[in-house]
Amino acid sequence: MIKYILKCKNKHEFESWFLNSIEFEKLKKKKLIKCIYCKSQNIEKSIMSPKIVGSSKKELENLSSNKEFIKVKKDLIKIRKFVEKNFEYVGERFPQEVRNVYYDKRKNNNIYGTASNKEREELKDEGIELTSVPWIKDKEN
Ligand SMILES: [Zn+2]
């Protein structure tokens, strides 16, 4: 997945995650991207910031003690809520479902789930780059 900072015509900025840049263009064309503040569909990409974030427990622990991370933690909770609200959870079927999206066999492109490192490598070989997001719970700390 890829993170874009989006800007609506009213200059609201918000972050959103997409499977890849192609998916962003597709959703934009279909007017499926809305400003989270004013629901405007007039959205432009602001800064592209693809980020690969480790999701293993150790990496998360390292992140948790990092000041930068504490700052972004609120954002991660927002992202999580956004994903949960707007994306379909496919769990361990994720690698297969991602392929379906990639090869245009799927209607709902907004999916999330889990993939092992091996599955991620295989997808990467097929040209599908994933980004994992640390899944932050509201009540942690
Ligand atoms: Zn707006």
C-alpha cells in the first residue's frame, strides 16, 4: 500500500492509503475519493510519501519508544479507523485478493488484511508493492 497526502479544493489536507498509484487514479476518476472534512470530491495528491513500516513485534516496540512515532501514533489510529470504515477486511486471503485487484478481477479495491514476508516477496516479484501499517489500538499507552 502507498500513503498519499491529499488536498481538497478547500485546502483540507488528509492522508489516505491506496494499494498503488494506479488504484488512486482509478478511484479518483470514479469520484470515489472524498475529503474527510467537507466531502469534496475535488481531490489532488499533495505529497507522495510511500512508507514501508515494519509490523513485527520487535520493530513495533522500537517504534513505540521513538518520539517521532508517538507523534505519528495519532495519525496511525486515524488511518486504522479510516481503513476499518472504508476497507473490506479479507484477512489471510489478502495476498490472493490483492492479486485480484491488481489484475482487475475485483470490484471493491479497498481491501486490507495480512500477508507473510514470503507472500510479500512473491507479490513484489509480480510488481505489487505492499506497505504495512502498524495496527495501533486506541487504548495502548
Ligand atoms: Zn475538504
